[in-house]
Amino acid sequence: MFNQMVKRDSPQLDIVFRALGDATRRGMLSSLALGDKSVSALAEPFSMSFAGASKHVKVLEEAGLIHREVRGRTHICRLESGPLANAEQWLRQYERFWTGRLDALERLLREDDARTAAARNKSSKGEDK
């Protein structure tokens, strides 16, 4: 069932991951996690113009990651968590996959270590005779 949902939502996930693929936009989202900010405040840590920041904000907005509200001449941005939650849910299926694979690998390595230790033990007992 989950795979069906992922397939249906893939275009939106593509847009979200594209938006998250840029370090500046990820930084802007981190800043917005602390509270609403103006586009100018989002631009400040990156030493970029309002126009440059506005382009990044537009990508985030199109991905549904933020909501922009115009108050007079100020554009205020707010983080929208829904698309991030969907992306996290999609990633979790791979986390479960890799956790299962790594657990299986760990089990095999422990079994191999136990066999090696048993063989050494048997070998050293044979040398004592």
C-alpha cells in the first residue's frame, strides 16, 4: 500500500527533493524552523540580494515547503511541514530496508566470528596434546 502512495506522490516528492538539493534553500528552511522570517532576513546569512533570495524562496514555495505572505512591502515566510513529513515517510522505507540488511550482515559477521573462534579453540587444544 505504501509503495502505491509513493508512486502517486512521486511528482511532488521530486519537487521537494529538488528544492532540498540546494544548500542555500536548506539553510533557509533551517532558519524558518526557528520562526517566521522576511525574505530579506533569509537572504542575510548568504550575502545575497533580495532578488536572489526571492528566487530560492519561490522554489521552496512551489515545493510547498514554505508559505509566503505579503504584509505591505515585506514578504514573510513560514515553514510548512507537510511536504517534509511526506519526504521523511518516503525515506523511512529505505531506512527500514537498510536497517534490515545491516542487521542481517551483523548476524552473519557474528556467526563467522564465532566459527573462527571455535576453530582457533579447537586448533589450540590440538596443539596442547
